[in-house]
Amino acid sequence: MVSMDVLALYRKTGALLEGHFLLRSGRHSPLFLQSATLLQHPIYAEVVGEALADLFEETKVDFVIGPAMGGVVLSFVTARALGVRALFAEKDGLGGMLVREGLSVNPGEKFLAVEDVVTSGGSVQKAIQAAEAKGAICAGVGAIVDRSGGKTAFRVPFRAVVSLDIPNYFPEDCPLCKSGVSLQEV
């Protein structure tokens, strides 16, 4: 799958939004990729999950994990394409994440962590820490979109189906704020 195909899916499903958005990272951006809108369509979810799995086809993993809520569907479709288990990490109420009881993580197992869109990498890093707390070993990080333009670094291989350099600003430096454009929380 080429970059333009991914963006075409976001546009086709109404998941590519333009305006002034408050990102989870606390930064502001003129573009927002609402992956839940894309991933609600099983056929498109499978397409991006398979494309992401293809980026890691040589990496042996026992499971795929993603942060709830955004990474739940993506971890499932990617795991399905790789033929492994799909897990998710959820907020622990203390600023971190944990793997829900009943989902099995065995010490020494290798995993792929996935996220729909990476800006700073904070959410997927918390999911990685949750799996590592159970003794698992991160073998890679994948995303549908790397919106950092390749600036986000992980200690394991990081690959994205598409990499975009979408501007994002600290609130005090945001030209959209300075222009009076209404901020939307997403």
C-alpha cells in the first residue's frame, strides 16, 4: 500500500479533518486524522492492518498490543494478518497503562506495539511499558501514520505505512491561536 492510498482512505471515510485541533500530546495542529472513523469499516481496517503487518513480516512476535481505545481495532487486524494474539493496554488511573487481567502475557514473549497515528509516541510507549511490566520484549513499533515526519524515536525499529510532516505547535507558539481560529478538542 502506498502513502497516497492511505490518505485516500482517510479522505474517503471522512477521517481527515482540517481546522484547529488540540492533540492528545497537548499540541495544536491544523490537521487531524480521526482513525476511528476509518477503522469502523472492517474492510479498510483489514487493509491498513495488513499493510502494517507487511512492514514487520520478518519480525517474529507472539502478540500485537495497542493502547486503548485507538489501538484496539488496529492491534486486532494487525495480529490477524501476522497470525498471532491481539492485546490492548488501558489507562491505569495513575498516568500509565496496564494489560487487562485475563489477557495473557508471558515473560520472554516478543511483541509488536501498534498505534493508529504517532505524533509524540507517548500513548504507544505506555502500552509498551505495560507489556514489558509483564516480562514481554518489544520487537518493534508500527503505526498507520507517523505524523512526526520521522522525528519520533523508539529504542526498537519503528515503521509506519505513511510518514507525514504535519505541523503541530506548542499552544504558546500556535499561529492558529494567534489568528483566533477556534480550537477543537478531539
